Amino acid sequence: MYLTFGVTLVDITTKIAGIRLKNPTMLASGIMDEDAGSMQRIIECDAGAIVTKSIGLNAREGYPNPTVIELNHGILNAMGLPNPGIEQYCQEIRQLKNSKTPVIGSIYGANTREFIELGKRMEDHGVSALELNLSCPHAKSYGLEVGCDPKLVQEITSSVKEKVGIPIFVKLSPNVTNIIEIAIAAEEGNADAIVAINTVKGMKIDLELGKPILSNKIGGYSGKAIKPIGIRCVYEIAKNVDIPIVGVGGVTTGEDALEYIMAGASAVQIGSGVYYRGIDIFKKVCVEIEQLMKAYGYKKLTEIIGVAHT
Amino acid sequence: MYLTFGVTLVDITTKIAGIRLKNPTMLASGIMDEDAGSMQRIIECDAGAIVTKSIGLNAREGYPNPTVIELNHGILNAMGLPNPGIEQYCQEIRQLKNSKTPVIGSIYGANTREFIELGKRMEDHGVSALELNLSCPHAKSYGLEVGCDPKLVQEITSSVKEKVGIPIFVKLSPNVTNIIEIAIAAEEGNADAIVAINTVKGMKIDLELGKPILSNKIGGYSGKAIKPIGIRCVYEIAKNVDIPIVGVGGVTTGEDALEYIMAGASAVQIGSGVYYRGIDIFKKVCVEIEQLMKAYGYKKLTEIIGVAHT
Amino acid sequence: MNIPKITKIIESKREATDIKTITFHYPEEIESGQFFMVWMPDVDEIPMSVSYINGDIKGITFRKIGDATSALYKLKPGNKIGIRGPYGNGFKIQGKHILFVGGGTGVAMLAPAAEEAVKNSISSTVVIGVKNKSELFFEKRLKKCGAKVIISTDDGSVGYKGFASDAAKEILKKEKIDAVLTCGPEMMMKTLLDCCKNISFQASLERYMKCSIGICGQCCIGKGLRVCIDGPVFDGKTLKNVKDFGVYRRDSAGRKIQF
Amino acid sequence: MNIPKITKIIESKREATDIKTITFHYPEEIESGQFFMVWMPDVDEIPMSVSYINGDIKGITFRKIGDATSALYKLKPGNKIGIRGPYGNGFKIQGKHILFVGGGTGVAMLAPAAEEAVKNSISSTVVIGVKNKSELFFEKRLKKCGAKVIISTDDGSVGYKGFASDAAKEILKKEKIDAVLTCGPEMMMKTLLDCCKNISFQASLERYMKCSIGICGQCCIGKGLRVCIDGPVFDGKTLKNVKDFGVYRRDSAGRKIQF
Ligand SMILES: Cc1cc2nc3c(=O)[nH]c(=O)nc-3n(C[C@H](O)[C@H](O)[C@H](O)COP(=O)(O)OP(=O)(O)OC[C@H]3O[C@@H](n4cnc5c(N)ncnc54)[C@H](O)[C@@H]3O)c2cc1C
Ligand SMILES: Cc1cc2nc3c(=O)[nH]c(=O)nc-3n(C[C@H](O)[C@H](O)[C@H](O)COP(=O)(O)OP(=O)(O)OC[C@H]3O[C@@H](n4cnc5c(N)ncnc54)[C@H](O)[C@@H]3O)c2cc1C
Ligand SMILES: Cc1cc2nc3c(=O)[nH]c(=O)nc-3n(C[C@H](O)[C@H](O)[C@H](O)COP(=O)(O)O)c2cc1C
Ligand SMILES: Cc1cc2nc3c(=O)[nH]c(=O)nc-3n(C[C@H](O)[C@H](O)[C@H](O)COP(=O)(O)O)c2cc1C
Ligand code: FES
Ligand code: FES
């Protein structure tokens, strides 16, 4: 099928773990996805898929403000995984049940049991796939503490995989010595796809007060500045695993998306880009991808996946 | 003593491991330090101290070009540790013997024995301190492969320490799961100071050719974009060790320097900043530090070290 | 960069019981209806509408209701806070005769709008609705600027006895009003919206805010309308399609809370 | 960003034995004396002076001596290479009568400078020094532009027999020359510098280059003069204080190599 955002007739559809996306731009977890209405709006902005906020068993208020600041070259956040808990959030997901755009449920937990419970609830309410957030850099005893241990990653992944029927994406952190080892652990745990990267641990200090600005002091760095790090991670992972990869980190243009795809990603997620280019960034990026494909003589997006390895 | 780059009378002298610096701006390793002439020029540009290129036992040509590219928010390099070997390089160091500005010898090796040998040679030829490069992200079997193992870091540090009489700085990589653990290992190995950070692993792919641009494919990301990562690392390290810290990564202005000092650094190193602001960046940053100190009511630079922890 | 700018309190002035105005140097241009994020280090950062626009000096007016506002309440001239913004869209001030309806601290952000309207030779009537006399503020300020001011109190301790929306309804019946601009309890604004069939309507909403730059989704209403960027001021046409308007808001965790 | 821009070879033309010119589309402005970094993917990226400036089309002229230049030599029209730059400072073209002295491929980068001089009505004499006739190139081009061309060959197979520097010395004795601009083997340039006591002198140097943006220190001469940024063209006054000029260069590892 040929999509036509722009004028050119190129095929920008893609597939991850059997899920077909009309285009490779997905909404990243934690951005405009606290309620059904917001996700609906992003769907109408033509995102190829939506990832929900990371949801836990119980409600969490997150950290006090300031939680998000914009730096010169990226965005720094320490939300602290605020979410209403799976019970309430399932109501939001149910409202999207008839959406043609795939909705992927992001979940975080402190242990295997929690991930399984959350995964089953998400599946029951109709998500197309799960994204295991094993990578949040700033919530104590969640995320990164789980996601930097290959054994735990494999165990959680395979345990959830056994209990649910939908595909499982594992989202990885760049804040590890060897991301390849973690990606391989996820693959060995039968993950259906890898999502990379989550934010990079960073900090900003106010000079006049001599204090870190974020209430959590340390935050996660996202946006334009981290793209070279994300590209490197996706490239390293693609060299070492066979499952599909979703590239995240600093995608704001069609060029950025294409770079991730060349590094080995089958699709990209966009988070901070919503700040840089507005909520219609998904459509903009698709148009730019089509223009670039035409300029470089590509007909199908899928033929570009991983070309940088050849 | 009161230095007067600008108009204000504030004291920007500092000290690391007993080495007194007339100001807190040091030349970072690998920048304009392949020969005595270049280092002499940087000394005349008023750097507070000079760190040499990382030197190994034998000459190394490094990787073919492209080895350095500038990205939108930082610089990506994969030099591959080119250097003429300690034998030839000692001639360069000897020429700086009478310099009032401290010269710190950076060395890399594949094992403890090499580090000891290099350290002794550097000491013989008159450097003020050693910087152990345990962190180069892109030279195989050197640097990062050594620097991400706390046991090796402690062993190398303490072994070199036993054999040389000059202070030992250990330079760390941000490409690890837990930089605190590595810093503690260096401290337990009796390091006199920690230098953080080396470059962040990154990649840039050319879209038209679908190829990584650097000949080594993966490179080290430096410059403006990485400052929040460096600040976070210095802050984390300062919370956990008692030895002085030298902050590196994205320092281009007095504000950047001050932010590192507030995070816990006793001095800063400048690398990519030489590209952004020219070779006279050292003086510029000093003037800016003085102006900020006046604006915020500080008299002595040393009273600012680590204020973000209070 | 979008980080707080540290500024010093110039003046802290009590306006009524538990209500204060603080002013500070902040040269950025701001329109009435826009808001700041106000950082009290080690406490919180909260959204606050601008209530004074006086060249480089700006002000906010707030009620002490919790941690952050209590911290603000205690600040003295010379104390430092962090300000960023302005955020949001502000009011469109158009028409021949505008009715401003402020409930509680809602009047704080309407005041600069009413002043601007009068300056633009628009007839301006302001309803100030408060629970009782001790909570009343900005009466003098608004009269002085040339607006017609009507007070309503729940207990009748001064002015009209009843809700501000009832007072407003009576005015709407009597006078030819082009536009209603309101800020206050959402139920009150909802009631007003229902009365404004053919009258242009703008309401300023409050939702829990975290990023204030339109990415975290915390403040969204309806179909992903972000109060921090698409609002805080919405027109009647938009609000009629927002199911949650006057029905529920979400707390810091994203849980729905009925009004 | 400072990354190679991919461009297609428009023409590849043999100039002499092992010497070719290739031209490509590269709209950036460039001055004679400046250079590009030329990327042959999977091979190397090397510095190359501009030898043709023709609106949006630029050219380089090179001798096949190793991996990268051999790869360049093989390229056909339509093949892609990466170009970045221009880098460096370029010549200052001033005076009434300029003597250009090119040794070997050095003449390649002098040609656009000589053309510019003639265009600015400056009398221009060009010495082209090569080993023998088979290596001679740009004679016609330079004559056509209006420069006076003198050929010297080591073996006397054409023109003056001897070194280019000797040919130049004779001219300096006979004619009133304001400025000498030279590029070629460093010993030749050093000899020339020694003859130019009262004559303005500029020489374009070659050093191993890696970053080309002034940070890696690979190309430095004297007291930290960066050939990539402070050069490649240096004046006589500067070069007199550079101890390594004509004495040694450094290889890719930074080892000194005597000329
Ligand atoms: C756009 C906007 C403009 C506002 N302008 C004014 C004003 O001019 N004057 C005024 O008095 N108040 C104003 N508010 C409300 C003000 O932000 C809250 O009263 C304040 O945040 C309470 O903080 P607290 O810590 O004192 O109370 P808490 O005890 O922390 O909370 C009390 C209630 O305040 C609200 N609140 C707390 N934090 C936030 C937050 N980050 N974002 C939104 N609401 C929050 C919640 O509803 C909460 O239930 C405005 C709110 C918004 C969204
Ligand atoms: C500013 C500048 C302008 C130049 N302009 C021209 C020109 O117009 N025409 C021309 O024929 N040549 C020019 N050169 C020389 C040209 O760069 C080398 O001939 C070329 O790099 C050789 O590469 P190779 O792989 O073919 O040879 P190799 O076999 O790799 O090397 C042969 C020699 O070339 C030199 N070389 C190799 N790589 C580099 C490098 N990265 N930087 C500098 N020198 C290197 C070294 O001296 C080396 O010993 C210029 C050099 C510089 C510095
Ligand atoms: C405000 C904010 C909230 C986020 N929340 C989550 C989250 O809940 N779960 C998660 O896996 N990632 C979260 N992320 C990380 C993003 O999904 C994404 O991995 C990261 O921001 C890098 O992409 P970007 O550069 O496009 O923003 C969040 C990022 C931001 C900026
Ligand atoms: C071209 C280049 C070469 C470098 N070479 C070395 C080196 O030899 N040894 C080392 O420890 N660090 C080396 N580095 C890292 C720098 O010393 C520094 O840690 C890093 O660039 C971050 O600082 P910056 O942002 O100021 O550049 C190099 C960096 C660059 C850009
Ligand atoms: S507060 Fe984050 S989207 Fe409005
Ligand atoms: S080539 Fe790096 S400084 Fe000149």
C-alpha cells in the first residue's frame, strides 16, 4: 500500500513483531498519554502507534515540581513515574479499543510478579503489545535498577511472555556499561522487540541558588542532544540481536528518523519532539521521510532498515 | 593571591591534590597537546594546567579519517589514541620542564604493568601529576574496557601509586552503569583526584550513503550536549568520595565552569570548547567566572566547590 | 532554555484573609490571562496567573491553601524565588461591553484584563464573587481603573447575596453584554457558559501542571487540549465539547477527581 | 554541523602522469589557498586544496601516491565523495608584481590564486617546477589566464633545468617582485624564504591532518600554530620563527620525520 502524506508515492508502512504501522512514527511513553483524550489527539495527528504512560499497580504522585526543564540542547525530566495505577488507567485504554492505531501499554514494576499482573491487565483491556519499562533512570527501585541486570531482564521478560499472548517490547536504558548484553538478555527472554533508548541521566544546577533545579536533583536527559547516543545504542543492538528495534531519543525530523532506521530500527518513537515541533510532529516527520526517500531513491521504508550495517 | 583577568578582585586560584592552579581551567587531554609547542601556546593562553595527550608505551597511528566531526550539539571523535609512544613524547614534556603551569601526563595502557612503566617515565621527565585514562570509549582493549571494572581500577591505581611519587588523577568514563562504584574504587586505590567525564559513546550516520561517518563507526561525544551528563557524574561522585574532582564535558563558558564547581569539582578541563570559542577560551572563561562570582557575592572560588550539596 | 529565573520579591502585600500579592522584577512581556511557574526551592513549583503587569515589575495574587502557597505567603521583600514563563495563551479582549466574572482568587487574573479593556475604551463590568467580606480584594483597584464593580458574597456580608454566577445572570439580563470573561470555581464557570448562548465566552481553567510546556499530558482536558499551552483560556465553543469541563479534574497521579 | 557533504564527481581529467583533476558540485564560497577534507568512504578522508573555482563547481588536482589518492584517481563521473570545508585561511593577493612558485602538485593550488591576481590587474609570473616533462600540468591554463609562465624541470626535459627555487631566484634578481606566493616541497619553500629578505612572502604548508577544525593538535607547527586553521598559508615573518619549518613534520602517530 502506498501512503501519500506528501506528493511522492513511497511506502512508509512498517511492522514490528507482527504489528503493522501505517508509518514509523510512534508516540513515546510519558508524553501526552495520561488519558484517553490526549492519546486520541495524537492518533488524529497521524502517529503510527501510541505508547501509554508507564503504569504501575498502584497510583503514584511522582515527584514535586520542578519536574521538567528545557536545557540548551535537550530536555531534563524527573517525573517520578506519576500514574493513576492500572485499575483507573484501564478505563482510559478501554476508550481506545476501537482505534485503528495500535496502542502499546507501557508498564513498570518492582519485580516479576508486578510485571506479570500489569501485563495481564493491559492485555485484558485491549492493548496491541506491552512495553516493559526497564529503564526509568530516576524512580527508586523501579526501572533502571531492574534494567541493568541482564539476568533480571531475561527473567522478567520471559515470565511476562509466558503469561500474555500479545507481543512484548523491552525498553532499555543507555545508562549501562554494555547495552548489548541487556538487549541479548531480552532477546533470550523471548522479547518480540527492543525499544532504545530511555533518557540519559543528567543534572542542571541553578547558578544563583547553587541548587539542582529538579526536585529529584537528577533527571533524565532527552531531546536533540541525545540522538547520537541513541543511534549508537540502536546500531550496537542491531549488530547483536535479530528481533526488531524501535529507535527513540532526539527524533525531531525525518532525517533523525531515517538515521535510526539506517542504524537498524524498524520504527521510531517521538517524545521531546512534541515540544520542539508541536503536536503535529508525527505528520511532519512522515512527510520529511517521504521526501528523503524520494531524494535517495528508496521505494519502501523497510528496505532502509539497518542499511548502515552493510 | 588575587588574580585580575577582569576588573573584579576575586580569588580564582584552586588546588588539586596539593597542586596549586592559578585558575581552575585546565586543558583536557587530547586537545592541542601532541607537541611541546602546542602546549606552550595553551600555557600562554592562561590555562591553569595542561593535560597531555594520552600516551602509551608504543607509537600508535590511530584510526583513519574521518576521526572528528561536529554534530549539531556536540563533537564526535574516534581518534584511536594516536601518539608517538612514551619514548618520543618525553622529549616534548622535557621542553616544558621550566613551565610555571603544571603539566599533567595522561597515560593509557592495557594492563597494570604498562601503566606503571608509563607513570615512571612521565615522572622522570617532570610532569606534576599523572592522569590515568581509564575511559577512552573507542580504542579496543584500552580505556573503557579497563575502566568499567572496579577491581581493575583499584588495582591499577594502587599499583601506580606505589611506584610513583607524584599525585595520581583517575579519569572516568560516563559509559558505565554506576560511576560512583568506579570512583570509590579509584579512591580506595589511593587516587589523589578523579577526573570526570571522558566522552559519551555515540554515532553519526550519513543519510545519503547510509554509512557511519567515522572510520571507527562509533565515537566519543563531547562538547555542549554532554554537560548535563558530566554535571550529574561529578555530583554523584562528589556525594560519595572525599578526594578532589576535576569536571570535564561541555565547558565553554564561565557558567559551565561554575556549574561543575558547584556540583563538586575543584577545577574544570576544557576540550571541545577550544573549537567553540577559540584558543583563548581559557582566559575568557576565567573572566566570566570572576564576573559571576562578583554577581553572586563569592570572594574565593574554593568556597563554591560543592555548594549544590548543601 | 526554559528554566526558572531567580528574582527577588519587591513587595509582599496582604489583600484579604489568607490572600497576598507579591511583586518582583521580571522584564519578559506577558499578556493578561497568561501564567508563570513559580519556584520555591525545596518546596514546589506551581502555576500562578499574572495579577499585576507594571512594566518590568509583575505580580501574582494567591490564597494560602497548602505547602507552596504558604511558603509564598511567608516570603519577605528581598527573598528569592524562581519564575519562568509566561506560559499559555491569554485572553482576547474584544467587544463593546465585557462582563468579567471572578470567583475567589479568580479575580486576581481578571484584574489586568479588565484594566486593559478599560484602557481600550471597552465598557467593563466586573463581578467579584467571594464567600464573605473578609475575602474581598481588588475592589478599589478595579473601581479606580474605571470598571463598574459589583460585589457578591455567599453570606451577603457585603454586596449582592448569592453566587457570582447569579449576580452575573442578572447583569446579562439587564445589560447588552458582548463578551463574558471568567475565572473561578469550575462549576461557576460552567453555569455561566450555559447562560452565554449568543455571547462570546472565555474561561480560564486550572489543572494540575507539571511540565507547563505541553509534553507531560498532566493538564489535558477533553481530546488532549493542554491547559498549559492550548489554554489556560478557552472559548465557549471549545468548552462545550470538553466533557470533563465542570465534571472532573485530575490530581498529581492522574486520578480523576469530581468537582 | 561539520560533516562531509556527499557530492557527485562531474568530471575526472588526467593532467599528467599520475595526476588528475576532479570537479564536483559544491556551492560553498572558497578562496584560493583554502582546502577541503575529501572523504572516500571506507578508505580515508584527506586534505586537498581547491584547484578550480568555477561558481558552484569546484575542483581538486592531485597526485596518486597512496590509498586515498589512488581511490580518488579511480573515481568516475557520477561517483560519490564527501566534501567538507573550506578550511584554512587562503592567500592574501596583494602587490604590483607577484611571483608564484609551485613545486610538484603545489602548482595546483597556486593556479586559482594566479588567476585571481591577473584578474585584479596584478602582473603575475608563475614558476612551475616539476621533475620532468611528463609531470607538467597547468601550463596552458596559466598562460591562457594571462600569467607569464616559466617551466623548470629537474632534468631539463623542458624549460629551465634545475630546481624551481633556482629559477625563482633568477627572476627575483631580474624583476621587481613585490610578493612571492609558494606551495611545494618544504625545502624549496624554505630556500625561497631565505631569498625574500625584503619581499612579502606567503607559503602554503602541508601537515598530517585529522580534525581540520583546530582541536586535535595533529597539524601543529612551531608554537602551536595549527596548519588547518591558522594556516595553511603563513607569511614569511611567522615562518622565520617556526623552528620546524623545512626541518621536520609529524606522521599520523605524531612521530617526527625529517624532511
Ligand atoms: C494556570 C493556573 C493559574 C493559577 N493561578 C492562580 C492564582 O492566580 N492565584 C491562586 O491563588 N492560585 C492559582 N492557581 C492555583 C494554584 O496553582 C494552586 O493553588 C497551588 O498550586 C496550590 O499549591 P499548594 O502547594 O499551596 O497546595 P497543595 O496543598 O499542594 O495543593 C492544593 C491544591 O492545589 C492544586 N495544585 C497543587 N499543585 C498544583 C500544580 N502544580 N498545578 C496546578 N494545581 C496545583 C491542586 O488542585 C491541589 O489539590 C492557578 C492554577 C493554574 C493551573
Ligand atoms: C592543506 C593541504 C592541502 C593539500 N593539497 C593537496 C593537493 O592539492 N594535491 C595533492 O596532490 N595533495 C595535496 N595534499 C597532500 C594530500 O593530502 C596527500 O597527498 C594525501 O593525503 C595522501 O593520501 P594517500 O592515502 O593517497 O597516501 P598515504 O599513503 O596515506 O600517505 C602518503 C603521505 O600523504 C600524507 N598524508 C596522508 N594522509 C594525510 C592527511 N590526513 N593529512 C595530511 N597528509 C596526509 C602523508 O604525508 C603521508 O606520508 C594536501 C595536504 C594538505 C595538508
Ligand atoms: C516528560 C517525560 C516523561 C517520560 N515518561 C516516560 C515513561 O513514563 N516511561 C518511559 O518508558 N519513558 C518515559 N520517558 C522517556 C521517553 O519515552 C523517551 O524514551 C525519551 O524521552 C527519549 O526520547 P525523546 O528524545 O524523543 O524525548 C519520558 C520522557 C519525558 C521527556
Ligand atoms: C579530539 C579529541 C581527542 C581526545 N583525546 C583524548 C585522549 O587522548 N585522552 C583522554 O583522556 N581524553 C581524550 N578526549 C576527551 C577529552 O579529554 C574530554 O574528556 C572530553 O572531550 C569531554 O570534554 P569536552 O566536552 O570539553 O570536550 C578527547 C576528546 C576529543 C574531542
Ligand atoms: S503541564 Fe505538561 S502538558 Fe500541560
Ligand atoms: S588537524 Fe587537528 S588541529 Fe589541525
